[in-house]
Amino acid sequence: MVFKGKIGVWFWLVLIGGNLVAAYACFHEQLKVGEVLGVFFTFLLLNIICVPMVLWNYVQIDGEKLLFVLGFCKDSMKVEDITEVYKTHNPIAAGALSLDRVCIRAKRQEWIVSVQDKEQLFHELKWRNPKIQIGRTACSR
């Protein structure tokens, strides 16, 4: 089962705003060749990093494994190792493109991700591993 990632307004503002600033700088400013190259490479880098994160942003329960995909990054953990899941708005840097997040704690790992259907994710995990504790909303732990 695949749970689509949630993308916050702030991420769209960074992506679209960065592209608009780069386009404006290239076409409306009188830039030297070196400055144009700098703007172009900034534009390219922004899109190489951010666009794949928008396209490949999901959490998948695949049998006995939980797979997390964000852009070119992938990680997995065993569902049997998960001890706790809870909602959070923790702003810590994480694999989450929204501040409406889920913390998934396992024996040796902890992920902070954002998915559109948190309750369904909790239900599926609990069904596969009844030992998982479903926590309440937490601002930070």
C-alpha cells in the first residue's frame, strides 16, 4: 500500500519563487556572462534537487517492510521493529515537505515524514504490528 507524501505551501513557494527569481534575473537584468552562468546553475541545482522530491514522495508498506522515498533518497525499516507512531509538527530537518508530519520510531531508527493520509497509515501499521503504540499529537519529543 502506498501513501502519497504531503507537500506544504512553503516548499512550493521555494520551488516556484526560486524559478521566478532566476527567470527574472536572466531576462530583465543586465548580467555579465559569469552572473548568467551563476543564475543558470542555481536554477538547475534547485530543480535537480526539488522536482524529484515532488515527483517521488511517498511511504509504502511492502509486505513486512516500510519503504520511504523522497526524491533520489530511499530508506526502509521492518514493520515489526516499529515501536511508536505519532503526529508531530516538529520543524527538525527531515524527509518531510510539510510541517504536518508523522514520527515513526523503531528500535534503531526514527523517521519524520509527511503523508496525506496519516490515519490510514497508522491503521495499516497497527494491523500489521499490533504492538505499535499510536501516540497523540506532539510538538516535539
